[in-house]
Amino acid sequence: MAVLVSVIIPAKNAAATLSRAVNSILAQDYPELEVLLVNNNSTDDTPQLIARLAEEHPARIRATDCTTPGASAARNRGLRLARGTWIQFLDADDTLAPEKISRQVNGITPETQWVIGGYRHLLPEGNIDNVPHQDPWKGLVHEFRVGCTISNLYRKTALEAIGGWDETLPDNTDPDLHFRLLAAGLPYRIEPTIDSFYHHDATGPRVSTRDAAGGNWRRAELYGKVTAFLRQHRPEYWVENADWFRGAQLAALRKLSTHDLTAADELYRKQFENGKLLPRTRHLNPGYTRLYGLLGFRNTEALRKWLAGWLPTKWKKRLKG
């Protein structure tokens, strides 16, 4: 008998796109599905649309509300109500291929606790595919190549074991969740097929918030936590791969510096012991690490930002490392 999969869709002011998301679930070729639509303080017609969809599909769709703001709270609300053994999350403006859930369920074993899937960004200027890295630890800190909210499939008990989604985070919730799954040592399976579609044409806001400076700070801090965990708990792996993770840390700090140089410099001093732990890394031009040693992180990044204001475009690209 097929296991039940619960599909959890948080929705805030998603009247323009929710039907598209739900239709992609109703079109799944996997038979054992339930859908939980979680209204998250919508002020448009989303509540009425959710009620109508639940009325039209009473055997498949349930409706609920979450008054605590944020996608993580809405997902946790759905998780508590879910009857399924496995959980599929879907944002209200994204879609899945008809074979997505069946393909991932058919590949699981009794030991599998989560499935890492590929996904596609659908952008006005063209599509970008994100295929999982064969080493999820490396994928975690490089281009989000450890799946995302919509592309992965999770055993409900695995999510419960790590405490679900962190409702205190306004962003970077996917990598935080995946870090905790990896740190807990929960067995995974990689399914590289592109079956999930991240739409960038939404007319309304996602449930998640947007804060460039804060988001980049939280990402840089998370990468520091990843590094600290690997150094302590997987020392042999760390020795072999330290430059990869140090490079990812440094790249995240450089990105943060474009929004908040002071915050980036403070994290740099903490994570790199003020330049003592600089990596030889594929993530950055070697010239940068030499400049960090000569000028320090703050002065190097301030100089880069100043030069970017007047250099030709082809030179600006070099400044990005």
C-alpha cells in the first residue's frame, strides 16, 4: 500500500497564484495525497479561495489558519495537522511536475529520512537549473545545492526530531533546516531530476520576508555554524575539505559587506581570527586573500566597493572574485 504524503502550502495574499500551485498537486500521478492549505494572515481573497478549493475537493484538501506571521510558522502549523508519513512543502506561487512525488517516493528505502531534489528557477530572462551536489554538506554552502523547500521530500518524524522549521528566522530557513537534518545524521537520498519549479513572477509577496542585509548576515552566520560543527564532529572530513567551507564563508562575508561592512568585518574577525585562517579556495581570486593579509578585510572590501563605482563593467566582474 502506498504511503500517504501530506502537501503543505502556506499562503499569504496568494489569490493570484494559489490555484496554479494546487492544480500542480491535483495533477500528481501519485494517488495517496492530502493537501493542507494554510492561510497566513491574508488580506486579499486568499481565505475565500482556500475555502472554495477545500469545498470542491473535500477528500483531498483541508483548510486551516495560522495567525503567527511567517512561512515557517505556517509550515509548522501544517506539519502538526498532517496525517501523512511523508511531507511535501510547496509555496503558493510554485509548481511541481506531475511525476515529482511518485518519483521521489518510489526511490525511498526504510532508512531514508529525506529526499534531496533538483529544481528550476523560472525567471523572465531565462531559466536556471539547480542540481543537488553529490556532497550535501558542500551543497549546503554552495548555490543552495542541497534542494529547497519545494524540491525536497521529508519524513514527518525526521522533521519532528529536529524541531521543525525555526520560526524565529525571517529568511534562510531552508539552509537552516537542512543543516539541522545533516547535523542530526539523518539518512538522505539524492534525486537529481528537475521536478520542482520556483516561479519568480508572483504578483504578491511570499510568506517569507525580504531583508538583504539581514539575510546575508544570517547566511554568513550559518556558514560559520557549519564550519564549527564540522571541525568538532567530523574532523577528518573537515581536514580534507576545510578550504571549500572557509571559501564559502569568506564569499558570504564579502556579499554581506556590500550591504553592511561593519557587520561583515565583525563576523570576519570572529570566524577567521582576524585573518589567521584564510583559505586557499576556488571561491575567490587568490589576490583577495593576499590583500586581506596586507590591508585587512574591512579596508580591502571598502576599496573594492569604491573601485566598483567607477571601473568599467569588465573590471567590475573581476572585483567580484
